[in-house]
Amino acid sequence: MEILLDGEESRPLVRAPTAADSAEWQATVEKVIKNVVSIHFCQTCSFDTDPAIASEATGFVVDAEKGYILTNRHVVGAGPFWGYCIFDNHEECDVYPVYRDPVHDFGILRFDPTKIKYMPVTALKLRPDLAKVGVEIRVVGNDAGEKLSILSGVISRLDRNAPEYGDGYCDFNTNYIQAAAAASGGSSGSPVVNIDGYTVALQAGGRSDGAATDYFLPLDRPLRALECVRRGEAISRGTIQTQWLLKPYDECRRLGLTPEWEAKMRAAFPTETGMLVAEVVLPKGPADAKLEEGDLLLKVNDQLVAQFIRLDDILDSSVGGIVKLLVERGGDVMEVELTVGDLHAITPDRFVSVAGGSFHDLSYQQARLYAISTTDNGVFVCEAAGSLRLEGSESGWLVQSVNNNATPDLDTFIQVMKEIPDRARVVIAYKHLRDLHTLNTSIVNIDRHWSSTMRLATRNDTTGLWDFTDLADALPPVTPVTRRANFVTMTNDKYPQAVDVIRSFVRVTASMPVKLDGFPKGRKTGYGLVIDAEKGLVVISRAIVPYDLCDIHITIADSIQVTGKVIFMHPLQNYAIIQYDASLVDAPVKSAKLSNRYIKQGEETVFFGFNQNYRPVTTKTTVTDITTVAIPASAATPRYRAINLDAVTVDTNLATQCGSGVLVSEDGTVQALWLTYLGERSGHSGKDMEYHLGLMTPMINTVIEQIGQGISPNLRILNVELHTVQMDQARIMGMSEEWVERVEKEDPERHQLFMVRKVDSGHNDGLRESDVILTLNGKLITRVSDLDLQYHNASLDAVIIRRREQISMSVPTVPTADLETSRALLFCGAVLHRPHHAVRQQISRIHSDVYISGRMRGSPAYMYGLAPTNFITHVNGAPTPDLDTFLKEATKIADNTYFRLKVMTFDNVPWVATMKKNEHYFPTMEFVKDAGEELGWRKVLHEHEKGGSDGLVNQGVVEVGGGMEGCDIMPEETTAKL
């Protein structure tokens, strides 16, 4: 199975010859390849051990009349599957799962043979009896993305235990066949054939540490399952919830195997070199308290057993019945009777989505891996998202209780969640599979408004789809009541008024249901400064509240939590104004006193901030520098960044540890805000850089005064990014000595001007790159604060230097009302909206107003290569300059049909994508900003104009940028599923 990373193209589908093959082998391969198919698929959401992915693998036809394809279980997956296969002549056909084994690594897909028009469809015959040591084989598959690569090898072992792949899906209770063939990603599900063209094994895994070793699954169980499917019978699978390992006789002797029994086993099985030994016995399972780890299996139902195949045969034919096991434990022989359970009953075939997350019962796969019971251990979180995104890890959580009600199984969990109203704060207790000794407790805000309907997804092996059922609408939120609280008291004899600013700080958490504008996180927390306690106005960094499609929770005095809303977002200076209902707060919240004076370099000030543990810290410090900063742009993922900004730095190590705070004078006057600034994504570590800098309060006072008066600021800005130039540089650019003297006279502290570094795309009727600005409306521009006159003027009279010439011109400003994203479209798993301001800052030309901001893992957008930062310019040849025309064309496309997209990359490279629509798992949905709605946004479902969709909105994580989300990386493992 190959996972394509962003920017990687699938390689040409070619046929690789094997060296020095005989004519007989060549004839065999020519017959085999007509039955082998390349499978392209999506596992559309995380489920059990499988993350949501888009990938490719191999399969082969095993029934040409009914259309059955055999491949791996880790390809078919345990959860929702969507895919198609490509035959050797490049005909394509949809495939649907009809079976995936709960334990063994095989699954069966179905296709419609009548869809293949241009070649006869034939099938490979399964012959597990022909797999023998020394047999020469060929692995015919989609190796490393290449169609029908042919790799040669020789079977070297038949008795290898199933390989371990880490925390993901692992096969067990079967022997594997080993050979040296050096297959790689994409060959999963390949047939392993002998010279007569019979399939003797199924490719499943291999070494990932450079060794040329491959692991094949024996075909006994796949052959039985295929025969049952052909007959339309249920495939019974029995279990006693015990994992066995095949261990050699020397180890068995150390475990207590007596000479008498060894002689009997060797006589009965002369070709075998070991016995089955109990490795894991699950608590509360059929074998609990009857079998123990280390038990040697002698007989089952009075028959000597030394092979997994025979054990499977007996258990699968005894579901619900009793089996007798004779085991030897430390030299003592004992017989036990066990009830055989149904393996399908402990393998999840449904999940529920609520509050943004997805949940199902714990599977036998996970329980076996950690040797725990399949029951009463809590509900497994298969998608920790939305309001139930638990800290520390995205997978592996078991919810023990919600709102102090135990949730031992999925049905109980559903009943508990039905009774929780929207926006309720509840206690959730949970454990992680890797640390079941520790009970974690969190208090979460339940979101039942962005994802209002609780839905149950149930697997349907008749259709190959998962059916979705609405379980319950959200209960309305409880009316909040006024609550009382007091702030902690900070004592400081040197500057008591300064530390009293703690009464002006509130903790703010923003949760984003959909990632927009290239923002990398779904939840951020920081501190905001209260600027009007009576009106509940708070100023906070835009690195915490990036846009207004979000839930805002404000915690006051670490005691009272209220909801908030965004009322203003500054387009350049990295701050937002949010508001809460002050009538709900009975606490001595103090409006911060903001200074009207610009702080100076070298001044002493008090640094007051909140560290990484959200604890207040304070120290006396000195302003080391005030300079115009340039926050680096994120090339891979354009997202909001502050520009044209004078930033303050101070001489204390606390400044780098604190993302929120203030610089405050000893009398308690706030001189600067201390904010977090989101920067670029590091290419080496993949981490998002953050900077901590000060913003002087006079820079924000004008906006705050307007908001305090009930005026919604309607700012205008110059459409440019500036950087400073010194006098020597300005002279070279063409500035005269008279202007040098004027700068030195009017601003003796800063001998600098501003040069245009970048002009926003779409606004090329004013300033240009490399222009040096001298004056605006007659005012010499030497500081960022001098640019404030741009906010309220439709145009500015400018004197500039361009190409060594002094020019007077009228420079238009741009209204900022439409710079923020006010509409987003989810289409085939891609998040589309107008190119946000950061995109316009970084690109020279906007190709379309349909910009791909992100994409969901396991979606058609991911499968077919649509990447964040791409522009969609046409749908089926029709131009789509904006979202309205795109939506009009998109709704014409019938479900499960192909369409063409003309796409332009961020680097101006055009390409054409062909995609298939999937409304069942990825319906077209729109979020529209609407001030009349309670949330400020409304959600609209768009269906194909000739039919509807009963699909469930995929609640998976939205990937932004060129990151690694959706890929399994196991650097320390030496085996890998292929």
C-alpha cells in the first residue's frame, strides 16, 4: 500500500521484466497479468486501527463471473471504503467491499464484470496446497506505484509467525510464508504465483530496513471465505480470544514440554518443528482463568493440533459451541472446555459521530494488542476531533465516562450523549491504550451546533457502503446564569499597581470547526486583555483567534467561563477584539488603562505575562529595541501574518516563554501588548514558528475608542507590504540631499523611510514594488505609526521615488471589509474559499476566487491530488472565476461520476485533474457568514440537482499545507504493510 505525499506524482504504470525468465515463466506471467488489478482507494475516515488515507494497492480477480477480487484486509480496511480498480488494459471499474477478515490480512472486493468491455475477464485459481519450501514464485503487483511489476523469489519458510507492524493493524493466529522478493509499497494484495499460474499465497508485508524479505499470507482461509461468498453464506469466524504463537521445540521444552508429548507431536507432524503456545489470553474472554500464557496446545476436540490452519477450521465451525482443549502447563497436562465466541461480534461494524468526534466499541484487534478485555473498557475514540479532541494524542483513547456517567459500551455512550445539551461543560474521563494505569480527566465544551445531529454509521456489506442514521438532534443550551468570582492576589512591594493588571486578563480558547485561511490548528488558547469591563471587550492576538468561524470560550478569574464572539479583526497588526456578556460576570474585572504615549527604547518597564503553564509571571525589564519587523511568510501554506508593524523587544528571558501579556508602567498603565505572532512553517521540523513581540498601545487606541463608542471600524489600508530603508540605501534609490536633511530634522531618532516590498495581487493601480515612500498627505513617513492616516482615507496624496525619479501621485487605499473569509465550501473533501489576504500578499496574480485552503484525509481531493494553495479555474471546461459559478457547475455533476478540473498551482503552473465525486461520504456543504444567525454563520447542504445525498459530513481532521497528516510513519519498525 503506497501513501502519496503532497507534491509526489504517481509514477507511470509500466511492466517491469524479470531477468532471464524462461519461456514457460513468460507465458505464465502473460496469463496472470490479465487478472491483476491496481486498486486506488480511500479509507474515508479513521476507524479502529486504520487512519483516514488515500492510497493504492493490488488485487486479483478470483471469480470472473460474479466479480470478486482478493486483496489485503489492510487495503479493504475496517471502516468506510471508497475506490476503484484498473485492469491491465486500463479499463476502470468501481469496487465495493463484501468481506474483510477480522484478524487475517485478506479482504474481498466486488466489481461489475459487465463494465469491462474490451478484454475477457478471467480469474486466478487459489491453490494453498502448492505453497512449499523451494518453490520458485513471482509476485505480480503494483510495486511502489508501478503497475504490474514482476518480482521473482523462492519460498524459504512456511512457518513464520505473523509480522508485527506496531500499533496499527496486525495479523495473528496464522503462520506466514517467507520469501526473498523485495516488494515495496503498492504491492499489497499481489498474487504470489507458481510456474503453472496458480496463486499459492497473498502478498501482505515486508521488511522496511533494507532486507529483501517478504511475507505472504497462506490462502486456506481466503479460499474458504471466497467459497462462502460465492454461495451467499455468512462467513463464520470463531474465537476463544487467545493469541497463539508457533514456537520451536527447544523453546517448548523450556516451557515444560515433556519428552513423551514431544515424541507424540513429532510423530504426528513429522514436517513441523514446533507447537502452538498461548501468548495472550484476554481477560473476560472464553479462555480467561482456563488458559494461561505459556500453555502448550496438544489437542483440540481430541485431535492433535500443531498448525494454525487446523485450529482455525475447528473454531470457525464451532461458533456458539463447546471445544475441548488439552494443554500442557509446566509439565502438567490438563483439559479445559471453552465456549467458542463469534469473532465478528467483537469486531466493530458501526460508529457514532457526535460533537465533532467519532466513537465505536473497542475491537478485538486493539484489545489483543494491549491484552485487555473487549468489554467494559470504555468507548474507543476513532476520531478525536471537534470538542472531543483529547490532549496528547489523536488516537488510542478510551472514554470511561462522560458527565460522570459511565460509558462502558457504545450504546450507553449514545444514551449519555443524547442527554447533554449544546454548549454544556462536562467532565470526561478517559485512558490511553498505552497507559491504562492512568485515568485522565478533562472538562470539555460540548459542540452540538456546528455538528448538530448525532449520527450512527453502520456497515452494509450488501451495498459496500456505510449507512447513516440520525439518532438525535441537539438539546438546546441551558440559559447561562451570573456567577461570582475573585482574582488571585499578586503581592509585589515594588510595583503593586503594575501587578494588579492581573484583574484585566482573561483566558481565551478558540475552537475552529473548519480550518480556513491556511491556519494550522483546530484549537488555540491564550490570554486576552480586558479593555472595557462594562461592555466585556477583550483584545487578543490573531494567533489565538484567527477568524470568526469559531467557538470562543472566555475564562475569568480561573473561575467563570462565558462564551464570546468576534467583533473586529485588524488586517495588519495581529490583534482581534472579542466580546462577552459582562452581565454574566460578578467579579472585579478591571478595564486596562492604555497609554497614549509611545514607549521609548531604553525605558524601564514591568513585564507581566503568562507562561506555557498559564501561570502569571512578572519582572522589571528594559526595552531593548523598537523596530519594524518582518514576520516571515509561510511559503507552503499562506496564512495570516502581521506586516507593517513596529515591534517591541525587552531584556528578559520571560519574554520568550510567554505568548500573552503586557508591558506595564509601575502605576499600572499598559504601554504595550505582548502577543504571539504566527510565522512560517519550518521545512525541516514541519513545526509552525511563533514569535513573541510587543505592540505599543497607541497603535490600537483609535480602533478601541471607536468600538467603545459603538462604531464598527471600517478601515482602509494601503495594499502593500513595506520594509525600512536607511539613508544610504535611499540615496542609491534616488533620494535627494534635501530629503535626507528633512528626515534627519523631523525624526532625529529614526533616520529611515519605507520601501514597498510587495504589492497585493489585484491592486496594481497605485504603489509598485521598490517604490520609496517620502510623504503621504504631506506627512513624512518614518515610522509605522505615521501610516495610520491610511485607515480613513479613500486615497492618499503621495510623494515617492520610483526608478530614481521623484513622483507625486494619488494612491488609492483598499477597504478591508472583504479581506476576511466570509464563505467556505466543502467539496469532495477540499476546503474552498476566496484567496484570503495572506495569499494576495504572497502571489502576483489571483487566477480564480476558488482557492483550495485545505483538504480532508481519505477524500477524493486527497486521492486525486488537489493540493492546498491550488486555484480551480474551470469545471468541465466552464470557467469558474468565483464560488457562485463553481457551485453552479459542481451541482451539475452527478454522484460517482468523473469530471474535469482545470487547476493552477501557486507557482503559476496549470494542470488538469480528473476526479470522481462522492456525495455519500463527502457531500457538498457551504458555510456562509450571516449576521442574522446565532452563530454568525449558517450551514447549507448542496446536493446534485437530480438527486440527494444521505451521507454524513466527514468529521476528520482537515489537512492544511504540504504536511504529513494522514501518513503512518513508523521509523523504528522493521516490518511494514505493503
